[in-house]
Amino acid sequence: MSPSRRRLLQATAPAMLAGLAGCASGGLDDSDQSTEYTLSIDTIDASPTEHALYEPSDDALFGDPARTALAAIIPDGTHRTYGFTPLPEDSYVAGEERYFQIDSAATGRQEMDRTLVRVEALESENAGDTAIHVDSLDRPSARVIKILHSNSATRGAGASADLLRDDAYVLRRPAERDSRLASGDLDGAVVSMTEDGGFPYRVSITTESITETEQTTQAIPVADDEAGFREVVFAAEIDAELDDGSLSAAARDLLDRAVGGEYTEATPLSTEYEAVLAALGVATADDSLNGKLLWYGEQLYRYGLYIHQPE
């Protein structure tokens, strides 16, 4: 967080608290005496800059495409993929002496042949004795089948639907195109979700010509050294930055009790709790939230606020 943002926080917190104290309803929905507000704060064992940097995993499915893209785009190149992006959008990466932010954009379309995988749910008694347990497959193949199972089980209403083209999974990543599914030998096979043959599916594999979106990825320089990158991280990623002068002694004691665990109060909330929530920027939250970052006492934390209203 920049000095100007820090001064703004410290200057506005007392005014916010005064407004909260002056409201007949309290700061947070005092009308419902049973509403609970739980503050969760977990320690992050990394510096802000270390936490912000993206590092590819060691696996072939996601790690290999990411490393290929990074080698192509740093310091000033571009990398094209079709139907998927190899790096997390807006993530930060480090070069030899500079720091970059990832940017991807749709830059066209291309017709190409792709392998599509579909499954048909079967009754367990119709699975036969030759069903293949999903976890015996290579990871790329097993992942695809599990995504299709999730989509079938939720009737297309689950999060897995976003990974599919209608009811089919398209093999796009290099590890997927080298998988057992891509070889075609699982076409017509029955794969089960459990070792005893439960939740069996018949697999269908086809090759079809489809239009894929061309994605171009590049790296945008954001800092020339670690000190500059730290300022970028505090400006863009840290949601709250507190020190001993940011809160009263009582509020600071409450915050310290929440660190590394949880702290809960039901409405009407104490003045100290309202002060902590105001300083963290969540005093006016209507819904639960998580994944926010706090810098406090030279330590990085992840925090969330969970609001529970009994039915």
C-alpha cells in the first residue's frame, strides 16, 4: 500500500467509527440480533512479493504449457494457444532482472481438428466386469472423465459445465493430446468412479473440426527491481495495511485474538469489533467474502468475513 493510501486509511478509520457509533442500528445490521459475523485470519508463510509471484507446477498438464509460454514471452515476446490460456490472467512473474504481469487476449479464430470426449451414464448392473476404475488412468484422462462425471451428476448445473463444449470435453493441452483418451483406445470402454464399479460411464471419443479462439499471451513489465515490485504488490494486491497506530489497544487486542484462527460476535457488535472490521474494509459487507490480504506487524495474512443469518 502506498503512503498516501496508508494515510487515507488511518485518517478515515476514526471518522468511519464515529459514524458507526452514532448510528442507532450499530454498524452492521443491528436489527437482526442473531446475525453472526465471523472473522477468519490465516498466516501466509511468505513475503508479499513471494506470495504474489506465480510459479508453474511440476506437472505436465498445467506446468509444461506454462513454462513453454514463459520462455516465449519473457522479456518481450508473445505466445499463441488455441482454446485455452497457459498462464493465469493478471498473474505476476519474474524475469532475470525485471517483474512482469501476464496479459492474454483473444486475437482471432482458427478452424482445426480436435478430439472430443463424451460419456453416457450407465446403470451399475450394466457396467459389466471390465469397467476401468478412473483412478487407474493417466492423470489427464482421469481428470477429463471426472469433469464429465461432475457435469452429468449435476445435470450441467455445476462449475464443470464451464470446462465443456456443450456435453463434450475438448482435448487441447499437450498432455491431454498425448493421453490415453487421445489415443482412442478408450472409445467404447466403460469407466467407473469407484473401485467396485459404481457410477459407470461409457466413453465416446470423436474427432471433429471446430472453431477455436486464438489466445495471445504476453508479459507486461511492471517493475525493474524487487523494491519497485513490492510497491506494485502493496498497491494492487494488499487489501488492508495496519500498524500499532491504526487501532485502539482494545481493538488491536481483538484483532490479535483473531489472528491464526477465528473470532465471532453476534449483533449488536462491540465497538472494538466494528473498529477492526472497518479497518479491514469489510464493515459494510452484505455477503460473506474471503481471500483478502492483510499486512500487519510485518506479517502477511489472508482474511475473510463470514456472515451467518439463521433462517
